Amino acid sequence: MDWGMANRMAEIISPATGRCLMLAVDHGYFQGPTTGLEKPGETVKPLLPYADALMITRGALRNTIDPGLRAPVVLRVSGGTSILQDDLSSEDITVSAEDAIRLNASCLAISIFVGSANEKTTLVNLSKLCDKGQRYGIPVLAVTAVGKQMTRDARYLGLACRIAAELGAQIVKTYYCEGFEKIVNGCPVPVIIAGGKKIEERDALRLAYQAISAGASGVDMGRNIFQSKWPVAMIQAVRSIVHENKTDAEAWDMFESLRG
Ligand code: 5RP
């Protein structure tokens, strides 16, 4: 791996633990004003000291985030549909490599929709983005988006993750499911999980622990952190699972004492 690419990967995935706690706040690119992200800059400010990286769109980054932030940026560079559509799979690349570099992005994030009507387009887009990433030494994070009609099982997610890695993604983000070990074993690049819809804090910590125990290289968690009533306590508890090998029970104790 070229030095710039390796250096950016080390910004995202800690060389000390081989893991990553990414804070996802890119939801607005297809959901619009998501609860908790009305003012992303204010939401992320107290959370950034505990995040290894911030996943965000260029519009939210430019308009709401203090450029003095210390967290590497994972820039969402795909989009083109909204929640008003039944099928969200019709995405394209929405940011040029030059703009990503101007924004000092450490990683480029794109969704792929394996099994959807736009499977081919999104996979070719991923391949093109990986070419751009190779040209400039910027890693690509492929997000295995799941359509309403698709089952979130290890067979399907494993297929999508492996294809993403084969096409050149340096990191893959998917969902936790039963048999997650199979997904990790079948994927030659680090696999991280999305948090998904807001659930109880205790359950979200269990989800993070199960994923890490099954071989995930980290979490890219959004709503289960920033929609918690105690987001700063929550991110620290998740961090203890990711980087300190705490169990979900230990992280829960930490959460309870931090939220006071
Ligand atoms: C949307 C995304 C989000 O970043 C991802 O879903 C993580 O956020 P959450 O933990 O809220 O699910 O990639 O496509």
C-alpha cells in the first residue's frame, strides 16, 4: 500500500488496536433534517474527542463544522435519491476527487446496492471511486446498503461485503447479523458495522459488543449515539468496547456512571 493511503488508513483505523470508532452524521444526504442532526456542528462538538473519524457530507462539513476539528473526515460522496422514493438504490458519485481533497478527506464513502435494480451502476461507481482513491492515495469505504426487500442475513451481507472488497474498497461497512463471523472471514478488508435505528442504549452496547466479538474492526455509529439522551456517555461506553475490549455489561456500567 502506498504511503499516503497507508497513512490515511491509520488515521481511521487505530494502529494501536486495529479498530475504529467512527461517528456517522451523514444521514441528511437522503433523509433531510434527521432528529438530532438539526445542527450537526453542535451535535458533534462534545462527541468528537471520543471519535476516531467523522462520517459526514461536504455540505454539512463546510457549513456547520469548525475547521479546527481534530477528527479525520470520512466524506460521503454518493447520493442522488431521497426517502420520498420507494427505491433508494439509484445513487451516483456526487463529489469530485478534487473537492474531497480540498476538504482534506481521509476516506471516501459510497453506498452499494447489491441485489437492487441499480446493482450494476452502484458497483461500477464503487470501482470508479476506488480508481480515484488509488490515484490520490485516499481509501474508500463501501457501505452495503440494504433495500427493504432484502434480508439482512450473513449470506446476503457476506456477498455484498466480499464484492465491495473485490472491487477495491479498503473498508466495508455493513450491518450486524447472526453468523457475522462468516462475513468477516469472507472479506479480506476490515469490516465495520452501522448502528441502525435508535434502540435502547443497553441493546446498542450489546450490538457493538457482539460485532466486535465476531471480528468487526469497529463501528460506524450514528443514531444510537447522537439520538441518545446521554450521547457523550454513550460514545464513551461504545469506545470502551471498541478500543478497550470491554464487555457490553462493563460498558453499560460505565454508561450508567457517566450519565449520572
Ligand atoms: C447511511 C449511512 C449511515 O452513516 C449509517 O447508517 C450509520 O448511521 P446509523 O448508526 O445511524 O445507522 O451510511 O447510509
